[in-house]
Amino acid sequence: MRHATQKILVGLASLTLVDIAVAVAADLPVKAPPKPTYNWSGFYVGAHAGYRSGDANFSGPGYIFDPGIGPVAFPGRSETYRPNGAIAGVQGGYNFMITPKILAGIEGDWTWGSGRAGAIGGFSINANDSFSFVSQTRLAWQSTIRGRLGVVNGPWLFYGTGGVAFTRVNWSDTSTWTVFGTPTAFSSSNVGSTLTGAAVGVGFEYMCNPNWIARLEYLYESFGKVSVPFGLGPQTGTLDLRDVNKVRAGISYKFNQ
């Protein structure tokens, strides 16, 4: 009996000590897991796709060249072409941290597009003579070299960007002079010009893991004027590519720094 009582007391004491240890452990502060670190510095390359809209305003001279009698006055010609369409391309650049929250960088990109737009028209010079045309403009490739400046918040980057832009514009024009219902003169031209302009925009990025970064970006670009052949004879019109808007989603691979 005596030994049994001792065993019971020893067991109760052991349970009490275990309870006390558990309670003390529960009261001890638990060390939080370390926060993930995001290294935005370094080189990166990637690809993008999206949509582009543009306004190309054409203005023709206030005369047309009649092969038989020379220049003939008419009200002039003016059209707005909108070579909108899908785009896809590649980008690459380098980022570095100015402060723990401020990022700066430089980026270059090359974009191909499918956008083109055309116009068909004509007018009568007199009861016998008429003039008709078919013209088209197309934005081929575009490229930019831009600086970037942004704010980092963990895996997020919000930035503004600006720099120089380049584009290739193709223009074609087919003109026909008709006398008494019979085409008597025909001219066709197809030219391309590379224009330089400015680009500005905004965007944000999300670091999915230490190497892969997703992005969404908007760019506005403006290029200015270029002379293009128009009509019959030695005359040209002006194509003004003033407003180009691009929205692009992309993914980049960042090399380990």
C-alpha cells in the first residue's frame, strides 16, 4: 500500500511538471519566419504582346498634275489613317537600386505590328476628266530606348519611363487619270521611312520569384512628319504620325546578381 501510494504521488508530480513546461513554452515568444527578400538589381530579357493604335494624318497639295495640261487646281486631299493592330516583341535592360525603395534603370525594346489602314477616293476635274487614288499606310516595326524610375514595395514595382522612339512607316499610293471614261495615265509608288520621336509611359511589375517578373505597361509615342509621293507627276504630300498608343503585357527573366 505504501509503495502504491508513492507511485501515485510520483506520477501526479510528473504530470504537474509536464503541464508547467507546456504552459511556459506556450508563453515564450515564437520567432517569426524571415521575410522574403526581393533583389531587383541586375540584367533582364523578356518578351511582350499587346495592342497598338495610331493616327497618321495625310494632307495632299491643292493641285493635281494632269499629264495633258499640267497642274490643275482642286480643293486638296486630307485623310486620317489609323493603322491599329496587335503587336509583339522583345525587351531587355538593367535595373539598379538608388535607395532601398527607389529603382532606376535603362531598357530597350523592339516591337513588330500588324496595323495598316487605307483610303480609296477620287474627284472630277471637269465633265471629261477624273482622278482616283488608292493609298495605304502601315506601321512596321518600332523600337525605343528609355530610362526608368520607380518605387519598389516588396514584390511590386511602379515606374515611369521616357526616352527616344523609332518607327518604320510604309506608304503606298496608286493614282489613275481618266479621260472620257478611259484611263490615260497611271502612277504607283511604294516607299518606306524610318522616323525618330519621343516615348513616355507608365507601368508596374510583379516579381513572381527571384528570376521571373511579370509586367503591364502603357507607352505614348509621337514621331512627326514625313513627305510621301502622291498623285501623278512630281508632287508629294505630308504624312504626320503624331499619336501612337501601346498597351503591352510581358514577362522578363532576371539574371542572378
